[in-house]
Amino acid sequence: MAIYTDTHINAQTKGKRFRNEAPNMRSGEGNLPAILWRYLAERIPDKRPSIALPIRKMRLNPTADGTPMLYKISHSTLLLQLNGQYWLTDPVFSKRASPSQVFGPKRFHKLPIELDEIPALAGIILSHDHYDHLDKSSILALTERTQMFIVPLGVDNHLIEWGVPANKIIALDWWQETHLGGIRFIATPAQHFSGRGLRDKNHTLWASWVIQSPEVNVFFSGDSGYFDGFKKIGDRFGPFDLTLIETGAYDEMWADIHMQPEQSLRAHLDLKGRHLIPIHNSSFDLALHPWYEPLERIAAATKAYGVPLLTPEFGQGIRLNELAHSPALNHGWWKSHLPKNRPEFEIVVPHMVTDK
């Protein structure tokens, strides 16, 4: 179950504030002046691509068929077609991952599908309430087309406040589960934090998700630093046919809440995953590394350990029942978009993956 302290008033966790299991974490909060100074003074080349990224236009049937599919739309927004139904994770269709559409990180690629083109959804799965994962305007636009919202504890309060009917929301603690449309959803731990303002830190829970359909067993990481919870999840619910693992927006100054790419691989191995799709990259400028670095590093790490890596273009469909026959989906689409005079950065073969 989630861990909390007695400081927050919440409809479901009265008098409590959520926290991680790990003590003395480096979340970056204690280094805010230094982080702000780096953002203002440090010049990072290629934080955004200089040319348009490749996009596959998505044309979906209004009703899902029986083929299990996955489409990466943007950042952590993925469309799953499972058991003849559509499911969407962390929908963010606004141009900026920000409380303002005037300021804040702006998406640097076109969307493969527009918000009004999303078909009727069996459900939306949310990992936590940060702006690059929970977008109010997207939620409101999708409410009438969505049967259920599956969320971590406390995130339901945001949705209800925005006008989503309470009877369309299922809020779960870590290790709790629900069954919808023949699919099992389990809220599992993550090592992160929550909050949408200056005064609501950790008032809501953050989670990863196990998604089990008759055809495929999928893990969706949401946001997380590396921690031993991945092994616990893998022992209980693995092996996974596919892991969707956060790989991007990392830095040593907040290393405990966002994984380095080599740690993303380690998490995949802990989870007993087969195929890995790196998410949380190539959409928004949220850190201090080149936009392509997460993909370069995870590609090198997975190659070193013989892990099947899938890197579909935005909008490209993946048949989840044919993963073993999908080598073309790791074609390194970003390599043709790399700058000629790009800066060098170290790619470390992740010996730490096996040093536990």
C-alpha cells in the first residue's frame, strides 16, 4: 500500500500526504536555485530538433477490432487496442505541458492524431497529476467519449472538480486492482512525487500500471526513479511481453525521481520484460540533455544486453500479437534527424544492470 504522513486533507486519505518508500531521495527540490540557474545560464545544444520529426498519421476505425495494437502518440500518451476496445494512457493533447498555454514546455512535433479524432474509449489510465501527464483540457474533451477513468488515489479529486462524474472514476492504491472489459489493471508502486501547484505536493498518489489482457501482459511505468519496486512488480506480475518505460527528462540533480536510460533497462530486466518501448522522450523540452540522447543511450544499452528494443515513430501502429516478428520497429528513426555537429556524450555500457 501507499505510504503517507498525516498532513493532508483528502476525500479518500483524510489527513495524509503520500510519500515514497525510499528515504533521503534526490528529487531536486533541495537544489532548486542551482537547477534554475542551470536552465537560465547553461547552453544545451539540440534540446529541440531543428527539423520536423517523422509522424505517421493515425486513421482509426470508430470501433476497435480484435487485433491488439499500440500507438505512441506523444510523450507518455499511448493508445492501446486491447480485447476489442480502445484505452488511452496519460492523454496530453495541449501544445504545452504547463498550467498555461502561453508559457511552459511546448511540444516540438506534430500530433499523429488530433483530439477530436480519438474514438470512443473504454478507459483512460492516469499515472499521476503532473502537467505532462494530466492535461485538464484533454480530459474534459474526452470525458463524454470515455467509459471509465482509472487513476491513483487522490487524482480522482482533480477529475471530479473539473466535472467528470464520480461514477466514471476508479481510484486505486498501490497493489489494488480492477477488471474492466475483460482486462485486469493493477496499480503498482513508482518512485516519484505529485502536485500541480506550490502548495499541493504529494496530495495525490503516483503509480505505475500492470495491464493484463487475454493477448498480452503490459507494464506502463508512468514516471519513476529506479528502485527495488520494479523487481517486486516483476516477481508478482511478470514476465511482461512489453514494458513501456520512462526514458527521458533525467538529470543527476533529480536522479531518484527520473531514471537514466541505463536504469530504464535495469527496470525492464527487473520486471522480466521481453520487448521494451522507451517513452517520455522526444516531445517536450523538460530537462538539460539533447532531445535525442535518451534514444541513443537506451539503444546502446539494450544492444549491449541483447534486449529487443522497439522504437516506433509517432503514430506508427504495433501489432502486439506479433512482437517477436517486429525487428523493423527498431530502425532508429531519430538517427536521420541528428545534427551533423552534435556534441559528444558518454554512453556507458550499464554494468550496474547486473550489479544488485
